[in-house]
Amino acid sequence: MAALPASVPPTHPAVVITAIRQPLEITNLPTVPPGDGEVLIHVTWTSSSPLDLHRADGGLLVSTTPFPMGSSFAGTVVALGGRGRGGASSADSRLRVGDQVFGFAMDGSAEAAGAQTYVTQPTWRVSKLPPNLTLAEAVGVPTNLVTAFHAITADLGLELPWPVPQGWTPPRADELVLVWGAASSVGMYVLQVLRHWGYRNVLAVASGKHHDSLKALGAKECFDYRNAGVVDEILGYVERVKGRVANGPKLPSIVDCIGSKEGTLRPLTKIAEPGSNVAVMLPVINVHASEDQVPEYEMDVSKVLPGEWREGVDVKGTRTHFYARNEFFKEHLQAEIVPTLLEQGVVQPNKQRFVEGKTLLERAQNALNLLRSQAVSGEKLVWRVAEEED
């Protein structure tokens, strides 16, 4: 394990949960020197996700307190473990001290949480910043883009070979894919990924104000979930185009990017048919958090609306932190695929909303309050961690 550079403090501030539904706090955590195949990163930016709210208000996946917040990070490499020739990590020759990098981690370990000024990460979780982006633009990407890849491949069983073979057409290119919550961060990346890999018939469900932008991202047709008859509209469309679909269900693949018991799963029970695969972002929200309401979550989708899904519908809960079980994605997704897609412009970062505040704690709390009030639509909350640039 490498020693800390003289310029790096032995402890540093981190945003933590100390108790459920209580104000966030700042604590000092040890700065962990990187081991072989790891890097130490000075974090300047992070982004918020619904998981932050689920943890802070519902205690979801919080094993002990104080619990460090944050699953995304962007900053500068300040130390490498197992240094080899030229200062490179012996496990990954991509990285050097001084590189600007970003990434996603959700293993619950204190040293990897993103809302702190230093993180220690394995190199496979780290992407080098493409020259066409800033750290603030990139930091919100990997959490949701990795989720999109995992849901599409592991839960829907659709192929995403890398690199995309010249002239390649997916075997299931003409099948219908329904993305409910397509204007969410995950939903927008699902659309862009499917478009790039050649899936032609992707249907999007979102507020009408987002329809034009979603079609630009790859949606074939859009539906407004606010319409009382949206389920019938979707079923009518599917019936009209069923001739394009091979044998099997007319709507084989469904992604629920919201995971709301009443808002998304209940209407989907009326749409999914025997043979359909339904990937649901976890946790399922039985009761939404608010200032006055304690949320209720369910991590087992089989316990949500039992008996209302038709027999033969395969409903899976998407758990992104399992993506590293795919050895190819573990080695290539964040290290290579994510930055390449961003540099080539295949994937566009979500629109950012910068969360202001005089201190790290104030910015973290303001971001959490925005999530709780459900004030975010079609954009990613991004906020500064370290006060100074490197």
C-alpha cells in the first residue's frame, strides 16, 4: 500500500447520515492510501441520485451510522497504489497522478463514498475525463449509464457487444422496448444506448414536455403518463405494430425507471403479457418520502402487487451494484466504454442543475431537500465537494 503524499491530509471531511430522517452532518474520515490496483482521488464534484434520499429518509441499505453519502465522484488522481514504471498503477497503465477522472461506486464502504473530499477506488471504477467535457458535466453520468447497461443486458437479456461490430444489427432489433420514466436520468441513457446498438422500436413514457427531446435521443413513439388513458394508448399502439414483432409477446422488454408501486408498476401489470421481461429500478417505492411522510420501500419485486401480474411475466429488480459480476463489464464499462461513448458524442450527459450552498454540508442538505420535494425532472443534481480546484 502506498503512503499518502505529503500534500494529502490524514483525515478529511465527509457528508454522513447519523440517523434516519435527521439532518446530514459532516465528520472527518481517515484518508485511505491506495493499494495495488487502486487510486486516491481528490474529489471536487459529486451528484445526487434517488438512492441518497432512500438512504437518508428510509434507511435503505444503511448498515451502520454514521454512514457516508454519495455514489458518484469526479476529481483529480493524487496517488496510485502499486506504482510501476512512469508512475502508472501496476494494475492499470491508463492512469497517472494529475489525471482528471470520474466514476460510480455503490459498495457501502466508507473510503469509496462520493460525498467526501478524498476517495480510494479500484481502477476499474474510474473513467478518465474526455477532452470534450468538464468534471461537473461528467460526474452525473456513470451512476445512471452503468445502470442502463446492467438493466438492458442482465435483466432484459438484450445484446450490447463492445465494440459494436461493423454493420452489426441486433438479432432483436425490431422488437418493441417500453421505457417508462424515459425522462429520468436512467431512462435517457437507456434510450441513447439502445439507439446506438441498433434497437429501432423503443417506446418512451414521460411527461409530454419531454417528448421532443426523447425522440431526439432515440424514442420511436412517446406517451404521456399524465393522460388517464395512457395504458390504452400504449396497448393500441402495440396492437397496430405487432406485425413487426417475431413470435412471442408483442412487447417483450419493459424498463421501469421509476419503481413506484402505484405510479408505474400498477399500470405495467395491465401492459406486460406472458413472456414479457420487466426490469424495475429498485427499491420499489410503496410510499414516497415527504417532509411529513416516512417512506416505505420494497426490495423484493415479487412482493409488490402479487397476483396482479399475468402468469408468465418475468419481473426483475435491477440492482446496479451487481454489474461487476459481469467480468467484461467490470473491466471495460467504466474504464473504457463510458468515456468512449461520451467522447464520441454517442451519449450526452443529462442536463445539470447545480446545487448551491455556502458549505459542503449546506450543498448536500439542499440537494437532499430537492430530491425529497420531487422537484427534479429531466436533469441531474450536481454539487461541489472540495472548495478548491486542483
